[in-house]
Amino acid sequence: MKNHYLFDSESLSQAIIEKKHRLENDPSARKNIMDYLPGMERIDSDVCGDVMEQVSRFDYARYTERDVREALLSENCSIDDFMALLSPAAEPYLEAMCWKAQAITGRYFGNTVYLFTPLYIANYCENYCVYCGFNCYNQIRRVKLTMAQIQHEMEIIAGQNIEEILLLTGESHVQSSITYIGEACKLARKYFRMVGLEVYPVNTDDYRFLHECGADYVTVFQETYDTVQYEALHLCGHKRVWPYRFDAQERALRGGMRGVGFSALLGLSDFRKDALAGALHVYYLQRKYPHAEMSLSCPRLRPIVNNSRINPQDVHERQLCQILCAYRIFLPFVGITVSSREKASFRNGIVKIAATKVSASVSTGVGDHESKYTGKNSEQAQGDEQFEINDSRSMAEMRRDIAREGLQPVLNDYLYV
Amino acid sequence: MQNDDKLVIGGHEFYSRFILGSGKYSMQLLEAAIRDAGAEIITLAIRRANNKEKDSILSYIPSGVTLLPNTSGARDAAEAVRIARLGRELGCGDFVKIEIMRDSKYLLPDNAETIRATELLAREGFVCMPYMYPDLYAARDLVNAGAATIMPLAAPIGSNKGLATREFIRILIDEIDLPIIVDAGIGRPSQACEAMEMGAAAIMANTALATSGNLSLMASAFRMAIEAGRKAYLAGLGRVVARGAVASDPLTGFLRD
């Protein structure tokens, strides 16, 4: 089913609707995605060139079953082997890929599965990304939590014995300033051992500031590495600048962060090429910053508030599993996160094969942990969700289910030094 | 094993020469290591102990077993020192395995930073057990820095590839007066046995047990292999004929005076 991203919220004024339609229908009304906006830092890096050169030569139709078999027999998975494992020719070998991935995961990570929860502190956004529930033209309930409200949320979450938190905001520099995010990080350090961030990309100095406030991990989704499709889906706002987003992890590492996370949002473009690009982004950056901890995730498109038709298109669970196994075989040392976008049955299965981290007690809304955890009506304002989740298990349920699979749930093995 | 054959580390005496590493931690593995492998020293990552479950982890270590906290997660000497101090505050004792890595892919130790950390921590009274890449110069520097043992890797952590650095470990055994404990990469009991035959003082392993089909059986196999290797070392290995037979007439037979 082809995705129909575009819709008009009812309460938009005529002038705003006209502007929105112009952005949607007239490419000349949109900025060049390669042009940096004022204040955006440019860094000297060859990582993007290396990644995109490999992606441009990736013709997955040319790989044969023989290439796949050789890739599976190879002790060290080369880039070419990895390409074979991502190709359609590897689909009949999914079971063998799972066995190989499982053995590698066991060797590098044992039987552990790390747990975390996300906390959205604001959902204001200045971008128009047509597939995202937070996009600036989507009429949803917008909220920015105060520090007191954030503290309240954190107390509730910490009460579930959660030790790792991922702080998220919508991409509004005005509503969710660096100072605001930094204050939230300082609060989070009081309640949690490990603080990660998934916020709009910032400059190196700002990453350094956020690190000093207590954050040590930064995740940025590139969404799609296909620049043509990126241009057609991210119609305005800071996020439209593709190369600035691409270099975000490198700036974060230069700013002192211990680890960085990567991902493409599967379903936006050719998923095999996006999967390749995401892994190569890790591969080349790791060669440049060998001390850094790297992680990958594989989110698929999900329905959003006001548009229930959005779906991951041709990326079914089998394809997702193939990508995750290929990731594990190519990059044995990386953490692999599988979010609550996926069903419980998929997550239960994939943690035994390739994934090393899953979220639990998830809400992608703002300020609603109390009502979601306890069923009690919260007095504080609540903001709508970024997307619909597919697995609503609590931390306790997740720990129980992981243990039932013969695995060991780990709340945290991190020190802020 | 002879009762007087003790492993002495920083003045502390041990009879077991199997040390459980910290890579893949679980209660079942701890049990097997202590009960079946006879481990008297158990490694624990301080970063792993530093959570809400720390009480259950620390309280599980039976009395008589020495906890060896490690500094995994440290990327330089300063971080290793901070982590070691935290371990002491958490009640992990004075032993510390110094692990410093600046490579997330292969997890190879950084010898230069490890020497610095050893010097600083030895000064603070820690019993320092540095994990290192087997390099003779670095090992000598570690001795001078105050190390209690030297812990060279046999192969990359978790690889189960055995004594890939055999010849370099042999040099350390020959040249360094401290106990040489072979750490990382030992995948089979036979490899542990070989290292012990060479004169290693002890073996540290984890993945080989953790990823085996039967923890208890593999732990027991390691114990026997280590004991066998130790006995062979103490007995002195027989001469190995290098090429063909040994001539019955000695070459020096012509000497008359």
C-alpha cells in the first residue's frame, strides 16, 4: 500500500494551508537541502563521501545465492559480503543468517538485553516532515513540560526501577532550547544512571554543553540517506538540511559524547540502500573514532495522529529481521536497539538473535507517564504522541518476558566518567 | 595439586589458578565458576555493580572468594582511576583489574594508559592487575609502576581463539618475575592447559564457559585442564625432538682432552 502522507488539519487558516500546499507541490518553494542555514557548523569530514560512494554503487539485484553463501562462510564480513546479505538473494537464507547472527551476538554480548525508556519532554516542532506526527502543520496537542513536570515524570519512571533514560523533544529550537534540554539532562542525572538524547542536531559546542549537563549518548535518525526522497519528505525547517544532520554524530563525538546512535526510518525510501547507508555510517565513523560506542536501530514507519494510513510499505518483519541479522554479522560490536514500533512477538524473537537493547514502559506522548503507568488521570497537560507504538509492555513485564526467553535483562552497566 | 603450590598476588595466597572474567555475567556462571572450576577470584565490572542490583550481585559472592573489580569502560588512565576508586567505595575491596580500551571494535587494551593508571592506583594501595597487550617493554614498565601481576591477552576478548600471542606471552613468562595471568581469548580447556604448561601462573576466562552448552561441565573441564597444565609445568616437560631422531653418538664425542 503506497503511503499517502499529505493531509490538511481542519483548523489551519487559509493562508497557512496555501503555504503548506505550495511547499508540497512546488519544489522551487523549498530550500536546497544541501544549503546550510546560518549558525550551522560545518565540519571537515570525509565520512559522508565514503558512505554515499558505496551506496551509489550498491546494485543489490546483481548478488546471487552463491555470494550470500560465501558471505555466510566468511569469517570477517566485508562490505561486499554485507551487501550480499542485504540483497534479495539472501532472503532464502534468513534462517542461516539468524543462526550466524545469534552466535555472534552471544560471543560479543552474552545473553544480556539492556532496557531503557524514552521520555518526551516537548513536542513542539518547526519542521514539516510529512510522515511525522509532530510536524508543524499537524494539529495536535502541543506541550512543553516545565522542569517541575519533568521531575514528576522522572520520579514516576524511576519508580519502575528504570536506570537508563532517553530524553526526546520535537525539533523546535525556540520551544526546546539547548538550555532547556541541558536543564532536563541535569535533572535526569539525579534519577538515572545513564542519560541519552534524541533531539535536533546541534553544533559541537552545544553537544559539549549537553555532555557536561550529564548526557553521554546521542541518537540522530537520518530518516533516509536518499537525498532525492529526503528532499521530497522534509519540506521545511532546520531538519531539511541533509548534510548537517548527517554529520551530527561526528559533532557529538567531538563534543565529548561517549556513544552515538544511528538509523534510517525504513519505509521512506529503498530500504536496502538505507540499511546499507546506516551501517556504513557506523563503519566509517568507527574507523575515525575507534573509542566511541556505536549503536544502530531499525525503526519502521508507523501510523501517526491524524494519519492512520502510514505504513512501512515493503519492509515486512522478514525484511526487518534480514537487515538486523546483516547488521550483526557486519558489525558484531555494535549495540542494536529495537523499539516499541515493533510487536512484542517480534521483539521477543529478535533479542534472542541480534538485538541487544529494547525499550519498555514506553510512551511517545508528552507528560502522560503517570496516567499510562497508573491509569490515574494526571493533572498536568499532556501532548499527543509522535507515532503509535506496537508494544506497550511495562518494565516489569519486559523483564519477566526476557527472563522467560532465557536471557538476562540488564538495567544499566554504565558509569559517567 | 601440591598444597604448597600457591598463587601469590600482592601478598594474598590462592590455591585455584582459574579466575572468572567479567565479560558475560550471570548468577549461573558464578555458581559454576566457584563450584565446578574452583574459582577463588571472581571479576566483576564496577560499571555493572553500580546499579540498583548491586546488592544482589555483591552479596552473592561467597565469603572466601575474592572479588576482582575491573575498570572496563575506562578510556584513559584518569577514568580508570575514578572507576577504581568508585569500586572501593562500593565495597569491592583493594584488588583491581585495570582495563583501559580506546577501541570499541576489538576492545584491545591501551598499554601506555594502563601503565599510567597502574602507577597511580598502586600508589593508592590498590593491588593492581593490569590487562595488557603482551609487549615486553610495557610489561617491564608495569612492574616498575607497581603491578601485582601482568595479564597479557591470548587473543581478542571474547574471540575464543586461544593462544594467538603464544610466543610473546612466553617471553613475558621468561622475563618478568611477577605472576603472568593469561587473560582473554582462551576458548578451550586445552588452550588453558597449554598456557599453564608454558608457565602461566593462572588463566582468566569467561566467554568460553558462558557460551558453552553446559556451564557446569565446561567449568569442571577448565579446572582439570588448568591443574593438568600446572602439574606438567612443575614436573618439567620432556624433551621434544626438533628434527628427526637424536644422534646416538654425540657430536662432542671427538673431544679427548
